[in-house]
Amino acid sequence: MNAERAEVVALQALGWLAGQDEIWPVFLGATGAAAEDVRDRAGDPAFLASVLEFLTSNDQWVMSFCDEAGLKYEDPLRARYGLPGAERVEWT
């Protein structure tokens, strides 16, 4: 997935997370972001990568997000690999 499409998926995920009353505070705590700063940081690919890192840490969140957004379940992880800081692990 190219970086532009990955950023779109991450922004969709960020919007979905912001609408989840139980998950949103956990996301803010995990990323160290303040709710007031999220809008400013939404253009930062590294921050968007952290959004996808957080989302993909829970299969149920991924499924709920993808069902709502009309995406394939593998799209958030594919998007994560399209943003800076992700390295594919090669198990040998």
C-alpha cells in the first residue's frame, strides 16, 4: 500500500477511535497525545503510524473499524507498513 493510501486509512482509523468512548482515552494514554493536539498531529505520518499500531493491537478493534469503514481486515496492518517506522520482520 502506498503512503498516501496508508495515511487515508490511518485518518479513518483516527476518526473511528475518536468516536469510541471507551477506547479513545486508552489511545490517548498509550500514545501520550492530548485530545487538543490530535488535530495538529494528524498530518504527521509518524503519529498516524502510532494510530495504526494502537488499532492493530486488538483484533476486535480492527474488525469493528474495518466493518464500519468498509475495509478488508488486513488493510490497517498493510497501511501501517506503508508509513514510516515499520519494518517487516523476517523470521528465519
